[in-house]
Amino acid sequence: MSGFLTRPSRGMVLALTWLVLAAVGCATDNEVVFDGSPDSPDTTTLLAEGAVTDTTALPLAAEVVTDTSLPSGAPSESEAPEPVTTIPTDDPSSTEEGEIDLSDRGIEALTAPLLVSGRLGSYVTVLGPGDTRTLLGAADNTFFSQPTWSPDGQTVAFSRATEEGGSVVVVPSSGGTGETYTAPFVVFYIQWSPDGRYLAMLGSGGVGRTSLAVLDLDTGLVEVPDYARSYFFQWAADSAQVLGNLDGAQLQVLDIPSGEIDQIYAQETVRSLYQAPDRVPGSDTAVYIRPVPNPEQEDTEDELVLHRLDTGEIRVIDTGVGFFDFGVSPDGTRLAYTLRFLNDPTRLRIVDLESGEVTEPDTGVTLAWQWSPDSEKILLIGIGEENNFTLSVYEDGATKSYPGFIPTQEMLAAYLPFWNQYTRSHTLWAPDSSAFAYPAFSQGDDYIFLQILEDDFPILLGEGGMAVFSPVG
């Protein structure tokens, strides 16, 4: 094993933590229907089906573009970096103080495809399974970001920004010919509908607005049915409706085919902060935060509730004021949530939705977390006593810790501040729940690591700023 990751200073950790907790507002003014007929992909390099690059590691984006101008210093195809040559060794004497050991295993340990975006937005690639690498997009003067898997894992969508504007590329995950659809803005978030027909996208095109655009892959049309200052959402299981949290004070159901909006509640403000509402799988039950209905009292708390939209029945899970982060397990049996206060540590609570039993595991200070696909585990990202971000997995009353890390700039700036939204559509977990992937900054560059749960040390997969697993193996 060899040392690779250097632990950050306490000042760096504090600065990164504040970055995670700071939300970024984006907007657009467009409210028209766009003809999303596929553009000619003359500026996008799409490899033939099954093509595999011989690059041992592809670089990943270090910053997020929120307008149509290109980032300075974006590399061209001719400036692609040399393959990574850092190879872990078995010599324990090579480990220096302050470094973290790596596993002796390599990329061949990948059992499912991993979607990676490239440094400065120059690449989108798929790693695995095994040691295969499939380049999906690369082009001069083009910024790629937000790569997202389709529900069946057969297709990938990602944002493309050029001097002319924004678009979305949809391409088979195995490589081949892709289609590029004109977008009304530079897209900074993409979520597939459960049936794979629609892409719901968020983007910014003006001051004070975030717009929701929906691409119908059957017709090629892009519509902008709604907007707000801030917009967080979750698809319904039937792919016909979107449950949205607008400005943290309005909850609504948007019917995609008709464009009709059914408002669940609207307040001037909800004192607590939260992002995306959630749904209980296999039911018409929504999970969200609302003000305690007590109009005579000004300083009331807020409620975390389960709301059956078909019957109107509401069940209160907890009350409080702070930052709520919540998510239903994939099997629909449990609800996990955290309530963060400025001066108190964040603790995780897990509620059995049938019995109402509450479990409060000792997980330390938690910044972000995610259910495993098998609903048995929770990946926890937190802040530790050794001045680094921590990684641990909670399962059946016990928590196992793994080596700490420094997140990449892309993960810090674009993903962690909005993790409650991303966990609805992206996963760090392998489909079989046996491992998770994460991006880390070290020695002046960004890398992707694979942590197999039964191992003590992570596997270095190569360069990259963000990576998410396919939902299927």
C-alpha cells in the first residue's frame, strides 16, 4: 500500500464546510416552448458503440458554469492530459505522515459502470465494469457537466455549454451516436423521469429566477412550464407529475401533460430550510416540510410530514426549526432525516414508517448522507476530529468508518450544497450496495476512488472531479 491523500488543515476544512452550507441561487427569464430537434453534433466527439479509450484516467471538472460563457483555460482535445502513472505499491515504508493508505486493487474491481465528468468540463466518460473506459463526449471550446444516468442505465444525459448557448446531449452509455437538444439556458441539473421519457432540467438565464424545463424525448420538444427564485423537485412514480418546493415556501404538484398546477400550500416563508420533497415508493405519499398550522403564534416551529395526496391524510414525523434533510429508503419502509442547527451537532434519525419506531444512531456530525440501493445501509459524509471530511457507513446499529478525504471543488461547489436534491437522482452507491465511489482532491489534482465495504482502504480509479454509479449493474 502507498500513501496518497494528505490530510487538510483545520482552516481548509472550516472554509470547505462553509462552502457546503452556502446555497447558490440561479435563474432564467424564458417561458416559451423550444423546438428541441436534435442539432447536428458536429462539435461533439461521440465514439462508436463499444469503443474504449486507451487513456488510463480521464480528468474531471473543477468548476461549474452558470452562464453561456466558456470557462477560461478550457482544454481542447489536443490538450488532453497524459495518463496517470501513480501506482500504489506494497511497500509500507512509502507511507509518509499525514497520508492515507490505498488498496492494492485497481479499476478491475469495478462491478458496475461509473459515470465521470472531465476536468474543466472537457470530458464525459464511463468507467467499468472492469477496466473498460468509454468516452461519451469531448470537444473543443465546449463545457460538459451534470452527467446523469437514465433509470435503466442504458443512456446518459449531460449538459453542454458553448459560446452559442446551452444544450443537452443524450447518448447510449455504451457509446455510439448521440442526439443534442437545444435548451433555453445552460442546464445545471438534470433528473430523468422514472419511465425514461422525460428529462426535467433546471437552469439560469436571468437575475432572480430558476426555471424548470422539460424535454420530451418522444417528441424532441423542450417546454418551460414553471419558474421560481429557487426550485427543488421530485418526479412522481407515474412520470406524469413533478412535486416541487418553490422558494422554500410553496409546495405544488405540476402535471406535465396538461401544465396544470395543484398547490398544496403557500406561505410567505417557512422558517426552516429544506430542498427537494420526496415520495414514498409505491404510494401517493409525499414527504416535505410545512409550517405548524398555528396562525395565532408568530414564532412557531415547522413540521416534517407524510402527506397522502390521494386522501389528504397528514402524519407529523417531527417538529423543529433548522435545516431539514430527509429521504425515504428505496423499499419505502423507513424515513431517515437530519435537522441541523447552527450551534448543535447534526444527528441522524431513522423512522420505521409502519411501527413509528425511531432509531438515533451515533453518527457524529453529518453534512450529507444517502441510502444504499438495498435499503440496509446509509453512507455518511461528515466532519471529523482530525480536520478532514469523514466517510462512514451505518448498518444495523453499527457504523464503520473509512479513510477521510478532501472533496473535489466540483463536488463542493455543485453537489454537496444541494445534496438533498441530488440524492433523488444520483447515487454514489454501487447497484449491489457492496461499495461506493467518491471524488477527492489531492496533490493539486482531482481523483475518483472506490471504497469496497469489506475493505479498509479505497481503490484509486483515476482522475476525475465527480462520479456517480449506474442504477443497474
